[in-house]
Amino acid sequence: MTDIAIVRVTFADWTEAERIAEVVIDEQLAACVNVEHRCRSIYRWQGKVERSVELPALFKTTLALAQPLADRIAALHGHDLPAIEIWPVAVAVEIADWVATETDARPSDA
């Protein structure tokens, strides 16, 4: 097993999620993006409890590219404060090599 990162982001709609996914894949910051089904988010924003329907998306990348990817997503995202989380995860060496090959990273030393 070796490490990669999942960058989890929520979006307001499919259009924004897909647009940003295509940009970061084209720029080789992510190897794959899974846009998931809608979820209900309840949160405090500017002193009020808010409710919204959002789309979570999981961006697969290398640990080295996780922060640059998060920064790029933030620059493209429509929210004032996009919810962007970086999760290091252990995966099979073959998956980590694929992620590295599809981003501008180098395959891992397996």
C-alpha cells in the first residue's frame, strides 16, 4: 500500500463540479474526479444556520499535488469559502502509480 490524497469538495451544482473537474484533470492536478449524489448540508454561516443541497466530489491526486489542487479548486470555485478537505489515503501501489502517471507527478518507487 502507498499513499495518495483525496481532495473532497462540495459544489452548488453539477455544472460547476464538472467544469472544475475537467479543468484540473486537463491541468494534470487530479487523475480522476467522482462527483457524488446530492447531500443536505446544514451549517452556520455569518451567524445564521443555513441549509443547502450540495454535490460532494472526490478528486484523486498525489500527496505532493494535494495543496496545489486545493488552491486551484478554490480559485475556480463560486463560493466565498469553499469547503475543501484533503484526506491522505492508503491505496494499492498500482492505483498510486496510475494517479501519479495521470498527474504531473512521477510514479512511486514500488
